[in-house]
Amino acid sequence: MIRLEGIERVFTVGDERVHALRSVNLAIESGAYLSVMGPSGSGKSTLLNVLGLLDRPDAGRYALFGRDVQGLDERERSRLRREEFGFVFQLFHLVPRLTAAQNVELPLILAGVEPGERRSRVRAALASLGIEDRARHRPHQLSGGQRQRVAIARATVMRPRMLLADEPTGNLDSHSGQEVTRILEDLNAEGLTLLVVTHDRELGRRARRRIRMRDGTIESDTETA
């Protein structure tokens, strides 16, 4: 599904050059469940951004479904982000003035999906996560767990092949965090490739494949039986 070879990413901070990623090699198969862990500044989120085509590496090769994406223009990268990836973040990133249903509908509108199809898919997405009764609520009227469910519905309504989650339980209480973890793992069990960036050791240990990063490199890459 994904293959990274010799990926480098360098940022300039003041007069200093920071190597966020150093010669990263990584292959991800369809249906995998991976966690990415490591201390702050180890390159975890930068790796997620590169994988999700939110950022461009400075060197190396990135192949997605056998296609080299390095030379693609921003329009084609945007299309691939919209169709192939879903994103879930710690702070939800919901639009405050929109209802839950309208937030979930946004990717469908951007993709030009017809209104009838949009309504059907939004209803199904909210129902699958048990929040159809919150469809008309705005984010400030929802609990943290409910907001993250809306964010997951929005991330999956386009039926992507991979879900990238950056600290998805980091802003939740333990009960809500467990519910969100179950939802993500259920999606993976249905065939969605799942990559979770987390500081939570318990969450990280649940993944079948565990990657640990340090100083922009992959320090270890282990799989459970």
C-alpha cells in the first residue's frame, strides 16, 4: 500500500536546521494496525503528515499503491488526501458554527457528491457511531467523546483506505478514550488501515505493529503474533 524509502524532512528554526525525519524507510500493508510512539520531537507527527500528503519530504521516495507521489502537483495531492486518507486529531478540528451533520458533510461537499447521496452517507456515518441523535448539535453542545466521534465520522465518510490518527484519545477522559479506541479498532477490523500516533503506552501496545521513533529515525519496528 505505502512504501517510504530514504525519507528526509528538515525544518529551519531561526538559524538552526532541525532534522525531523532522517532516512526513514517504512512499508505499510493494507489493513495494518500500527502505532507510532516516541518522545516529543522524535518525528512522529511529521511522519504522519508526510504519509497523509499534508507535507512534502525534502528527499527520498514515497510510493502510494505503487505510484510515486513525489512529483504530483497540489491539486492531485489534494484529491488523493480526500479520497484515500481520513484524519483524526487530538483537538477534533470541528467547525464551531456547523452542526455535527454539517461537519461530517464537508468532505462530501468538497468532493462534489450529490446532495441526496451526501445526506444518506452522513446519516449512516453518524448512526454507525451512535450519535445520530446529535446530528443538529454544534460542537460546543457535545462532550469530548461525542466530538471525537463526529471527527471520526467526518474522517471516514469518504470511505478512505487509511485512517491517520494523531493522539486521538489525548484530549479525552479514560472512559471516552476507551470508547474511541474501540471505534478505531472496529474500523480496522472492517479492513481500514489504521495508524495511530500516541504518547499513551497502553494505546500503543494495542496495535499489532509498533514503531518507536527517536531523533527523526525509526528506532524499532516490531510486530505481535
